[in-house]
Amino acid sequence: MGIARGRFVIDTHVHAQRHAAKFKARGIKPDYSRLGEEMMRSKDIVVYDNSPRLLYDMDRYGVDMCVLVSAFAMTDEINLEIVRNNPDRFIAQVGATEYMLQARRGEIEWTIEGHCAELDRLLATGMFPGGIGEGFPLNPDPKRPYVWEERFQEICQVMEVAKKHGVPATYHTGMPTGYAGSKRVMGVLGRAVTDWGNPLLCHDVAAAYPEVPIIMQHGGMQGWWSEMYMEPTFEIAAAHRNVYLECGMYWAELYEKPLTDPNIGAEKLIWGTDWGASIPVQYRPGLYPQTYFDQNRKQGLPIHQVDYFGWSLRQLDKLDIPQDDLNLILGGNAVRIFKLEDRMPHSRMFKEYAE
């Protein structure tokens, strides 16, 4: 077991599944501009359990537990199997992935009502204490235009499900620039820019559902060197008690603003790295930032397992803050948000003061 940076370390954003695209076997040249669409629609791409590599990294870096997230045609079913095999190491979020895959393949017509009914059914099993993610469900038709008023009503239906089951919901922020993801965010496929492209819209969601914890995934930084999405996420977290920021993809200097904001602080940061998303670290010697996550079309898809834990934990090592604060970021806040107190070896492990 590696030396842990905190008393109980939880990565709140992990993809324990991976894709076997078999481009050579199919005689297909990878088209990175359409990669995301193919991953989610093609029946030829196989999704498999990648948890052995994840468990190896967890042991090497001293990570006690991970929250499993489904995305890019990954399935709730595989995540549940991983949880069953390692109940002390994992919990899962729910995405109603089978419903979404059927809609993407044209087998059923997607509706927010249908998606929420499936989320409700799965959460009722008690197998998904990680809440709803990754992000809010969205109509899979890439040409479907949205205005915020309509999208907000869809999100409210998802939030009602989260409220009913007492679990957190996730609001996706930030996007790497390399492959096709940023096009979806910025609306060039026909969508108006809504929740994925504008973190400030979360004001409406957080104010309407103050009792539901909202995790702003990636805290505005999923990739690239630009900080354009970060400032809005800081505003949301500072303005609402129920909003938390994922910070696992921050380079060290990015922690300064939220940590020194009296309305954010260590109490509202949670460590979530996006392990398994296969976004490599880019290197620019002498520039700021010198290293950062992003995709690179010239390199193509990484075949190796990108090391998220190592880079992210080295950024945290640069912070000269109290260990009790670091313990909150690395696990204490997640214990409270996901109601994992019964998983702790002892009580009173994390920062708390008598009233």
C-alpha cells in the first residue's frame, strides 16, 4: 500500500471501465472528431471492466475508495459488478446507461420522463449512494436545440429524483479541447449553450433545490490551459451552501482562489480526478501552466493507462495548508456528501468544532 496523503482518501470521479474499439480489426481509421459519437452509438466497441488497473493504482498511491462514474457508453451494470466484487473500495453513481444507449441507437425514443423513471427505479435499489452523474441527462440527438428555460425544466425533474432519494446530483463543467467534446459544449452541433457550456446557470438549480448537494464536476477544469470555466464555478460554490467543487484536475496554483475565499474554503472542495478518461497530461516547459490535462489530435488516442493519481497528488503536495484541511479535500467532505460515516474506521477523523 502506498503512503496516503490523508486519513481516508476518496477519489469522487473515476471511470473503472474502458473501451476496446478494435479499429485495426475493423479496418477503420480513427476519426477523432467523431470519436465520442462512435463510442456511444456503435455496437462494435466493447466496454470492459478495467478495475484491476484501478485497484493497482489505488494501492500504489494510497487511495482508499473511489466513486465510480458511467460515461461514454460505460454501463451501470458493470459498475455494480465492480462494487459487488470490492464493496469496501467502491461506490457508484447512476446514469441510467442502458436507457441512454437504447435511445442513442434508435431503439427507443428518449424523453426526460423516461430517463428519470429509470433513475428512480435504479436509485430505489439502494445500490447507487454516489448519486446521479455524470452530469444531468441530455437528449442524445446532437441536432436538438435547447433554450435554458426548457433545459431547466428537464434538470428540475432530475433534481426531484435526487431529492426523493437523498443523493447528490452532478453538474458537468469544463471540457478538453482535443477531440470532439468541446463542440458539444459550445453548441456548434446545433445546441444552444446550456448547462455544460455555462456554469453560471447552476445558480437557478442550486437556488431551487437547496437541500440537494450539487457537485460541479471538474470544478471548471477538465482540460486545456484556459481557466475560463473556473471563475463561474467559484461564484456558484461561494453563493450556495449545497454546491461543491471537484478539484482533482487542478494544477497547484488553481487551488489558491477557492481555498482563500471565505465562502468556499477546504470545506467545499472534493478530490475527483477523472481517472480512466484517458486524457493525457500535456507538457509546456517554462510556460504557465507547465503541465495540464488535455487531448492532442497529433498524438491520437492513448493506449496506455494515463496516470491521474500521481499528477494530481503531486499538485496537492505543493499546498502549504493544515493537514486537517487537506484531509477534508481528500476524503472528509466526500464522507459527508455520500453519507459514508459507517465506512470510517473511527469517528472524529475530520475537521469539526463544537457549536
